[in-house]
Amino acid sequence: MGSFQSQTYTPRDVLPTVRDLLNNRAISLRPVNIENTPYGFSCIGIAERIPELGTTMKREVYIWHVSSGLLPLTEQELERWGVDAPDGRHWILSERKLPDDLSPLSDLNVEIWGPDKVSTWIGEAVLSGELIAQTPDEVMDQLTLETEASERTTKPISLKPLIEISNWLAHRGLEGASFTPVLLDARMWLVSGYLEGPNGELEHSNQTVTEDPWSSNLSILDLDDTIVHSPELLVISPPESSWLSDIRLSSEIFKLLEVRRKENIEDTNQSGHVRGMLLQTWSFKAESSDVESHPIHIPGWIVQMPEEKILHGRNGRIYDPA
């Protein structure tokens, strides 16, 4: 069985993103001025706590950022940094790759994250909805529903996860298991047409249906349940046989779009005037419909259990990799 490797998600500005993410988690940074640090190293502040670093890092932590560069970070550069680094605990977030044979600094308590680990951390925050990835000139609250729908036809979007990975692992006694965020391939169907009432009334209808091939499920998509910009993570496709056939898909989509409505009725008979409620069926007219298919992604994780398994971020089930 082959191993999975996540693609690197590199935000345009890593440092502001890190600050925003720490702020969202109520981690305040106290400014500090440290001189004589090597080129590319900057201390962005001191935090009282960093939950990401585990229970051993409860005291104050100096947080460092290493700006991007063409060459990997070397042990010699880290040693030069360590000469002037203050006593205490340190967390280094590097946009430069780390050497494969990097050994811990002997005299300092240092946690070093390379670009892949930083990208994974930020990618998980985007998937959970904690961060919203967007272009600088984009103002989401000014978009109309039509504009959002148009954007979804050109750029893949993701559904929000319904499970929290740490809790899921803890409930199964897998707290120490390693995991990597990924995206699972799915489809959304934009369906435009008419509902026909019990008396031949016609009502225009636009609906978006999600096809989840992993759980063989169709559901009406709620736009509030999506992330407009997917993080750049590895996308895993299901077995080809998991997708619904055209005939079954057509039948199930139009059945799903059928609407049942309560309507008031009034009748007069020998007993007098009677009022009541009647459940009426409005059927979707398949012959007048327009259907378009577009990609959509479902959040998930590759989890070592100890074999690699795919964890579905919506239904909490595990699947074997194809």
C-alpha cells in the first residue's frame, strides 16, 4: 500500500496568517525586541501558552518566524541563532525547508516547524472554518447569492467538517495517531427547472445537490455549509464505481427535489364550515430541467491506525485508500 503525501498550501502572507490564527485561539503575543539575530530570523512575540506544542510547553514561549528563501535552513544558521537567543522556550516557524538530518539544539528548548507542517496547521484551520482564505480585493459580505453561485462553478469549494479530528481520535483511544488533512473528491449538481403543483401550477426552482460518492449519498447543499476557497491539499478520488450512474442519478435527484407543502383547505357540508390542512406534493419536472456538474471537496484526513485509512470529515466513517 502506497503512502500519501499532502501538497503544500502556501498562503501569500504566512506571518499575518499565523498572527490571525493565534488571535482566534485567544493566544496573545507580547512584543519583544531581540537584536543581533541572523538574517531572516525575527521574533514576533512572546506567548503565555501554545496548545499546539503539547502539555510540556506550558510556560512562556518565544515565537520566531524564518522568512522564505531558496535554500533550506541549515544547522549552522540555527546554531548562530541559538548563541543570542534568550533563555526559555522557543517555537520556530520556518518558511524555508528543514534539512533531513536536523538534530535538536542541545542547550535550548526549541520546537521547529518547517513549511510542510506550518501549511498543514493552517490548512486544518481553513477546513474547520477558523480561517477564511480569500484574495485581498474580495469582500464576501457584498456578494449576492448569484455571484457566489457563479464563483462556485469556476473554483472548487469545500464543505465544512462535521467532526473534530482530535475528539474523534480520543474517543477511539488513538490520541497518538498521526494524521494529515486531505480533500475527498465529490460533485455538486446545479439544477434549474420548475416545480409542478397539484393543480398544474408552475414555480421556478434553483437547487444545488451534493453527490458524495464515499457514502453513496445525495443531499441538497446549504451554501452556509461551505468554504468558498478550498485550501491546496491533496485531493483523493474514490473508486470510479462509487459514482452514481446517469440513470440512477437522474431518478434520485428529481425525487430529492420533490417538495411536500401544507396548504389550508376550507369546505362546507351539512355539519357546517370545516377548515383543515392538506399535504400537497410539488413534483420537479425533469423534462424542463437544466443540470450542470461541478467539483466539490469533502474535508478528510489520512490517519495511521496503524495502516493508512481515510477519515471522512462529514460522516466520521473510515475508508480504505483506493
